[in-house]
Amino acid sequence: MVQLVFFLAVGVLLLVFLGVLAWRGRAEGAAVALVEARQAVATLQTELLPPALVHRIFARDDLAFVRSQGLPEIEDLFLKERKRIAILWLERVRTEIQLLRRLHLGAARFYARLSVRAELSLAWDFAVLLFGCRLLQVAFAVAGPYAAPGIVETVAQTATRVCEVSREALSFLSRPDLPTLGGASAGR
């Protein structure tokens, strides 16, 4: 009987230990998701979504200039390269959006105080973004980088809205009243 109690106690201790390890792993995973999401917001806002950049990638001015030169081989090369740039831009936007989506599906509900209405709006925005990215992927593959300017604008505007909501949801990570590690060691 003593052996049974001993083995039951050891079993319970092992289960508690496994539970603590599992809980700790989720917390670390949530921290990684938060950092990735913060980086995704920064990448989208500073590198991928500035209106001047989006306009420049999809502007028809360059195409009009190349066409005015009357060199079909240069025009073909230009269209091939612009298509490659448009697809790379789209892939990067989709990757960063998926990181934000993962944050909002998992960790954000624990940290951000979003209302049900805001979460539904955000879910709709993610659906529009992912569907718009797929449409653009097909349009670029079939008809080139200038095929769907309306969808490009919708994706860019929706991604900007998602960035704003995500930035607000992650604002607790950069509270101004907390000292930074660099600031704490700089004074020593």
C-alpha cells in the first residue's frame, strides 16, 4: 500500500511538472509572437506600405516612358522586372500580415483590450487582406503588375488599418514610463 501511494505521489508530481513546462512554453511562444508582430507592424509601416512606395511600384508613368521609347525588348524586360517587384512586394506584405493575424488569433486577446466589434472588424480586414493578396497573385501572374490597381489600393489601405489596430494592441510593449535596458546601463 505504501508503494502505491509513493507511485501515485510521484505520478502527480510529474503531471504538475509537465503542466508547468507546458504553461511556460506557451508564455514563451506568446512572447515570440508579440515580438514578431511588433516587427511586422514596423516593417509594414516603414518599408512596405508608405503611399509613395506603393504608388512608385504600381505607377504607370514608368511604363508610359518605356513604351514611348519604341523598343519592344526593353518594354518586355521592364514589364518582367516590374512584375517581379510587384510579386515580391505582395509576398512580403502577405507574410507580415500573417504574422499579425497569428498575433490576433492567439496572444492579442490576452494583452489587448479589444472590443468584440473591433475584433470582428479586424477579422473582416484580415479576410479582405488574404483574399485580396490571392487575387493580386493571380492578377500579377496572368496580366502583369498593372492588372488590378484597385485591389492594390484596397490591400494597402486595409493593411494600414490592421497596422494601426495592431500597433495600439501592442502599445503596452513600449510604455514610456518603463526604463529601457540601454537607458539603465548608460547611466552607470
